[in-house]
Amino acid sequence: QKEVEQNSGPLSVPEGAIASLNCTYSDRGSQSFFWYRQYSGKSPELIMFIYSNGDKEDGRFTAQLNKASQYVSLLIRDSQPSDSATYLCAVNTVNFGNEKLTFGTGTRLTIIP
Amino acid sequence: EPEVTQTPSHQVTQMGQEVILRCVPISNHLYFYWYRQILGQKVEFLVSFYNNEISEKSEIFDDQFSVERPDGSNFTLKIRSTKLEDSAMYFCASKSGTRDTEAFFGQGTRLTVV
């Protein structure tokens, strides 16, 4: 069973601070990793994806990938109250050439004004 | 901006009834998916569909479930005889390619089985 693990939180971060979200995965063959944001009762919304080791920055968001440690993280700089949501880590798992996303349980993030 | 649309947004059905959840994927996309999310739980893969056939299905996707792409635009999920435990949000997703391409999610259908 290919697993994706996240700390479910809740994680509380003061407004303006850096929020750090972590994720580990079990399938060493995974190549693509996605961070989605999900507001309560809504669908997942892609924030960014990463497939190379190292950092990838997009505005206030930075994704970090370490394939040797099977670890992917998301940093949110200058956190805003509107960033309060559940953040889902998803791994593109491949089974005989067929792809699907395997999701973690999500980390609930609350930004405190 | 192109989007995946799902109807209805909310469906209430009696246990044992059949339901059809509908999705219109983004028009040039080739890969289609159904995921579900039981309240408070993780998003779970149900089935993938490519080239007019199922590519992969999960253990959840038993004989009560079926998918169709009847007319080249709609993509439907049918549950033949609903159970209470089928109550969940059902998300349709589509993508244009493999590996590093984004899967676009629809807004979801909340299915409530009573």
C-alpha cells in the first residue's frame, strides 16, 4: 500500500510568520508531488507541484523535495488569514503505467491575526 | 479559464437507489478520474479512465460502481444501489497529459444517502 503521511494538525501560525507543512511518502518510485489547498466543503485547489530535488518557489510559496528522504514540504511566507485551510500533499503514483494521485490526510492550518 | 464542472452540487438519495453523478471535463483533456472524500477523511482514488476504458480502479470501486463517457464530453459515475457509507463528496478530475501535468478538480458533488 503506497502511503502519504501528513501531520493532521491543527497548526496555528501568527499572521506574517512562516508556516511549514511536511509530508512523507512511501513509494520510492514516485516522481511528481503536489500541494493542494482545500477550504472546508470545497474541492482541492492546486498550489504548486515539484518533481526535482531542491526548492521551487512561487510567490509566497516554496515547495521543497528530498527524494532520498522521501520528504516533501511546503513553506508559506508572510502568512495571511486567507491561507487558513487544509493543505493536502498528493503524490503521483504509477501502477503499470497508470497514474493517480495518492493523498495524505491533510494538515489543517490556522493563521491567527 | 477552462474548468471541470460537476452536477448536481448536492444529491440526496434513499439507500438502495441508483445515482448518476455527472462531470464535464476540460475539453482537450485525455485522462479522467473520480475521487471521493468521506467527511473528515482523506481524498481517495476511485477510478481512472483513458481512451474510453478504465485504466485503474481502487478496491472501493466494486461492482456497484460504473463509469461512462457516453458522448465525448460528459463523464459519469453511476452507483447502482447506494449504501449509507457511500455518503461523501465525489470529485471529478481531468488532466491533459501524464506525470507532471496538473489534475484539475471539479467543485464536487455532495452525495447524502439516507
